[in-house]
Amino acid sequence: MGKRDDLIAQYAEDLKNKCGMEPDMDLLTKVTIGCGPAIYNADASTVASSQASELETVKEKFLMKKLGLADGPELMEAINKVIETYGKSERNKYRAVVYYMLTKHFGKEAVYG
């Protein structure tokens, strides 16, 4: 197994144990690949959920640009719900896991077709 496979396994663990959901491994793999080289960078691989600017970036770059959603209060509500599910006290919220949960939340799996 390569480094990416190890990370995907780690993300699947987080989804099961911290978020209480059974991951769709095919989708999780595609979302992880979609994150690109950011998953290998300690800072970029996680979402700093306590920083408003970071959440704004998730909204603009992922929800609006990647998933093609229109701006609205429901986007930030969904981000906050995902952060809540992951656990506010959880220090490392992996970007791929957050993106995966947002993709599922909005039913946008087809984007990763």
C-alpha cells in the first residue's frame, strides 16, 4: 500500500469512529484524489474549523467551485453541521473527510462520477 492508500484508510477510520458513518470507499477514494497533493501536507490536509477564513475557503473553493452549488446560508450551515459531526474538539479534521461528508450531505456524488 502506498501513502495515499494509508491516508484513505485513516480517513475511513475517522468516518467510522468519529463521525459514525460507514464510508463509501469508492467515493472516499475519489474525493481524496480530488484533494490533490494537499493531503500530503500537514497543514493543508486538515481544516482549521475555528478559523472563519478557512471555512469560507471550503465554501468558495469546494462547495461553490467544485460541487457547483449556489451561494447561500445553507452552505455554511452544512459546513458547521459537518464540523459538529466530526467533533468540534477533534484537533485534526482531515480535509478529505470534511469534503466527503459535504459531498454526501448535498447528494453531489455524481461530481466524482
